[in-house]
Amino acid sequence: MRPLIYIVLYGTMLVIILATATAVLVHREMSLLLSVDADALFDIPRGAHLNQVTQALSQAELLSANPLLFQAYARATRYRGVIQAGEYKISSGMDSYALLKRFRAGEVYHYNITFPEGWHLSAWRAALKDTAELQHEGGHLSDTELATALGIEGAPEGWFYPDTYSFVKGSRDLAILHRAHVKMKQLLAREWAHPSPSSGLSDGARESLSDPYAVLILASMIEKETGYEPDRAIIASVFHNRLRRGMRLQSDPTVIYGLAETYAGNLTRRHIDTDGPFNTYTRSGLPPTPICSPGPASIKAALSPATSDYLYFVAKGNGESHFSSTLDEHILAVRRYQQTNRQKSDRPQ
């Protein structure tokens, strides 16, 4: 019996030694850092099998471990989760353990797309079209069709919150626009329901800003009139004062928006005198739609204008505006700053 016991003991020890050696070998291989010189992106298609993923990693030289050992370890630990499809960022500081853990957790790489405040919808659509990582479902749609697809009543201009949006490869462009639209609706509803306590809206202005959409329109005008934060609420007061008195808003950006592609960068008297839906020199009240996507500061300013008796403003040429209460004051200011700006443009560069 003793020889048999010895054989069993020796066999058990051999199995333990082999298992230990294998575990050490696997651990050593899986612990090796990836040899990539810079971050790389690796795409796992839907339905890809483990051997296909391993082969693709090996061919792309993104695998530090022996492919067979990597595959064996992944199968032995499948109870920890399956490899998920998607695009992943692979860094040189990772080992094969971290790589497999990332695949199983579905920690896919996220891209960012930024839409600045004051952009027209056409600029939003161009940016989405130029983003190759997106599915382009809305590119062929007209603005009217786009509004229908997103559940927007009327024109879609202005209805998108300017921000940076994160997405994964293969996301739909319409999904990003939907997120931006929902965010803008929520902001407008919140600000409309709870405006600043200092809001000085007159009865005439309240009549013109009878709903959140009117706020969006006025905010878009404020956004295009200035990027200088301290002037927003004062410019809003000018528009509100004019609305209260029944004066035309006479905003250059609305005229420019109405000219669309025909505008070549120089607003002329002919443009101002030519009537159109967005010409606030020839028509009273707000334009029919927003003229851009305003940011939260302009929306707050539209609802909470400064208290002033100003009816006019003119750009100083340094980003700020000069405000006047009478037409005579305004004419003098226009002459002053037009002459100053002309002298600056005439200086040798």
C-alpha cells in the first residue's frame, strides 16, 4: 500500500507544482505593462468572440501578455463578466488585468463636442456633420423636419442649450440635439417659474414676454448684442424700456440673421431699410423666432433686466457698450465711437 500512497502524494505534489507554476506564469504575463508608446483606441464590434478580440489586440500590438495565456485567463475568469462591445482607450500604463477589467466593465471611450453660446442652428448642424464618430441621422433633414423629429413645435432655432456634450462612438446626432433641447426647456421652465427677486419687468414687457418662448427670443438677441457680462442686464433694460413704450427694438443682429447667407459682413442702410420678418427697424415687437442659442446669463438678463431709463446703446469697440437715455445723447455717442473705431482701423498694423 505504501508505494501507492507515495505515488498519490507525488502526483498531488506534481499537480500543485504545475498549477503554481502556471499561475505564476499567467500572473507574470498578465502583469506586464502594455508596450504602446501613446494612448490608442481599440474597437470591439458587437458579437465579437474572445478569440477575435485577442487576435485583434495582438495584431495591433496592444497586448503585452501571451495571446493564449490572455485568452485562457479570460475564459477561466468569465464569471467576473463578459467582454462588452465598444471603443476603448488603451494606455501604456495599463497591464492585461486592467485591460480585461475595462472591457468587462464597459468603460468605453467618450468623445466631447462643444457648442458655444450664440451659435446659430446651422453651426450646430455643421459641427455634428463634421463629427465622424456620430451616426448622422439628422443631416438630411430640413429644419422643419428636424423640429418634428425632436418634438419641437415651430422653428427649432434657439431651442438647444449651449454646452459640451459627451458621447460614445456610434451615438446618434439626433440624440445629442435631444439632450440639448431638453436641457434648454428645463432651464427656461425653471427661470420662468422662479425669476430673480430683483426682476423689474414692466406691464408692457410682461405682455411682450408672455411665455418662455418670448424670453428665449429676447435672450437670443441679448446674446448676439454683447459678450460682456456686465452689459447684459443693461441691454435687457433697453429692450424692455422700448417694449414698454411701443418703440421698435432696432437690433442689428436680428437684421443680420434675416439676411442669412446673403450677409457679407457689412450691414448697410439698404439692409436696415429693407423690410423682412427679422427686421426690428421696420417691424415692432420681437422677431418671430430666436436668432441663436442663448446661454443662461442672457436668459436670466431677459427675465431680470437692470433698472434704467436707457433707450439706446452703441458698441464702444472694446466689447463694451455705451448707453443713452435720449436720442440726442445717442447720436453724439454714435459719432464719438464710430470715429474712434475708424481711427483704430486706420492705424498701421
